[in-house]
Amino acid sequence: MPNILIIEDDAAFCQMLQKFLTKHDYTVHTSFTAPDAKAKFLETKFDVVLTDLRLPDSDGISLLSDFKKINPATQVILMTGYAEVGTAVHAMKNGAYDYISKPFTPDAIVKVIENALRANKEVPLSTVGEPKAETIQIVSSGKSDGNKPVFGTSEASLKLAEYIKLVAPTDMSVLITGESGTGKEVTAKAIHDQSKRSSYNFVAVDCGAIPKELATSEFFGHIKGSFTGAVEDKIGNFEAANGGTLFLDEVGNLSYENQIQLLRALQERKIKRVGSNKEIKVDVRIITATNEDLGVAVEKGSFREDLFHRLNEFSVEIPSLQDRFEDLVLFAEHFLRKANTSLDRNVHGFSKEVWAAFKQYNWPGNLRELQNVIKRSVLLTTGEEVSIGVLPQEVRTPIRKNSIASNFSKAEFEKDRIIKALKRTNFNKSEAAKLLQVTRKTLYNKISYYKLDL
């Protein structure tokens, strides 16, 4: 039975984690201080150490160094907060196995531990502790290269990943919904990449950008001379995606006539190029996306009900950035890498003031806005770290029209607001109280009143 040592000064969190891991057949020891942890490490051989990066009397980096000198084979996993990812990555270069950002789900920490134990069995002693890129990508979801999507480790993100994994191997039509900027095309591409059609084309079409007069040609193609401007034969989106996946973004913008044509193609699995009488068989999986309620459009008569049901065999709702705010650090680091690559820069991270601003801002534009802000900031950064001065004004000093505090007195929203505030401050109750603009005592009373087991 693997031996695990947890080093965490938050006694309640430490005990909760101990109880969970014990149920998973681990022998778990706990320490609330660095001296106690060192004493236990000298007495017992541990397979894995989970340590908070910040401790009252020490830090995870110092403990990492001490533990590796005593037993290099012990895998050390750091538990970090939002602003500590850069430090955690530095620690990995000095022997830490991996890190996981708080708050994390129980399943996520189990996966990290399992990978660490597996590495202990597979990796020679001389290489124990060296960072392994493939492990980082699988576990943290935030250490992939800039071209690979990041989905996060929050409860909302894990649920999204579960839905993708569930529906991807099928041929069901998928309707993706969510606010603008949440990453609907990224999700569609992930479904395609995990499907049996992944070796064929993924064709993305923005239905909102196609004039209805040209939609038929765009979808089905045309032959030379079929209309003015048709100077050569052209294959349409259906043919281009044959065998693969056709992604129709903002499908609600299609005209009624185009909806009829799309429905017919889906039912018959045959198309005709404009100007041709020849039928072409196509085998295409359809994934659609919209940020409007197609059910309401059906009721209004602007969207065909039969097409809606054809497209909506399985629906996936993409959570907003607010709904998975604990993943902010993963997305920010991912977009930083993308910006460095596209702009040929080497910016290493964000200042504490920037992280604070990121956590205070509501991000109405979701992931797209976050990506644009980071890319702009990297372009304006002259040093190694993004500073507060290069952020857009609205991010530096957000207008808090819909702040957590504004609805704090409304009982029906209070519990939800408290939970969101705690998540946004990494469960730091003092910071959460400031965000809610109440005293720390009031916040504790509210937590007790709502029986929030935090």
C-alpha cells in the first residue's frame, strides 16, 4: 500500500484530503508544519509527498530540496495557488514531479498521484524527479504546447471533457451552445480529434459570414458557368469534409431556404453542385454551434423544428469563464505560450498585480477576451513579465456593475455568490470577504449558516 505524506497548514483541508485518499487504499500521514514533516520523512519511507507551496514556517521549494537529498526516489507534488504557477514550474526543473492548482477535484489529485507512483516504477533512479512533458500535459491540462487545446481541471471543465469523450466515438450530430468566446470551435475540433473520423478533414464554416445567396454554393459547390462569377468548378464544404466532420458555427443565422437545403442534404446524404444534375454521396458528421436559443427560434418560426431535432441529437453547453474561474491560471498560461510563439517573444509570466486584476475582472468576452488581452499585453511587454501597466484600462480598473457585492444582500443569490468568491480567491476567506465587501466575521457566519463544507 503506497505511503503518502500531506503537508498542509489548513487543517480542515488536510484532513479532508487524508480521508479521501485513505478511501482509495493509500496509507496517508499528515503534517501541518515543515519541522514535523521533516521528522516524519526521516522516520518513514514515503512514495509520494503532497506539499503546499506556501507554509507558515517554510515553503514547498525548501522542503523539496531537503526531501530529494534524503530520498531522491520520493515523488514530490506541489499544491499551488493562482499566482504561483511560475514558481511551481521552476520547482519542477529542480526535481518536483508535478504541480496541481487549488482548488482541485478529488479525481484530479488521484490521477496525479497514480502517475507519480507509476513513474516511480518505470523511471530509473537517476532520472527520478525530472519533469516529464507527457505527464504534465495529461494531469495539469495546462502544460501542453500552444497549439493544443486546454480544457482545465475545474468541475465544469471536467464535465465538459467527459461529454466530449462520451459523444466523440459516435456519429451523433452535436449541438454546442454557450456564450460568445467560450471556445465552441475548439470543442468541436476536440470531438472530431477523438472520433473515428479524425484522419479525415475537419471543415469549419461561419454561417453568419455567408450571404444567403452564396450559401448553396459554399455548402454544395458549383460547376463552371453555373452563375456569374463561377469561372471554375468548386467543391463545397460537404465534399471537403467527406468522411470527416463539418462544423457549422452560428447555424441559427442560416436563412429558411438554406435550412431546407441543409436538412435535405442531411436526410439523403447526397448533394448536387449548383448547376449540376449529378448527385454526389457524402458521409459527413455534423457539429453545429450557436450562442442563441434555437428552441426559442423554433417557437418564433425562424428556425425549422425538424432541422433543430436533426442537429440536436446530443447537446453540449460550454461553461463561461466565470463558471470555471478556477481554471483561469491554466488558460492564461496557455494563451501566454501561444502569444510568445506567434509574436516571437519570451515573456515568462505575469506579475502579482496582473493576477490580482485577472481575478477581479468579470471577463464578459470569456476565453476569447482573455486570449486577446494576453496577446496584446505580450506585444507591449518589454521585460520578462507582464506588468499591470500594459493591461487594457477595463481590466486594470473594472466597472463593477455586476460585482459579487452588489447582490450580496439578496438571499436567493447569496450562497452562490459566496461560493464563487471563495473560488476566485483560491478559498482565501480574508480575500473573499474583501471581494464581497463584508467583514471576515460576517463571511464566516454566512458559511456556517449555509453549511458550506469548505
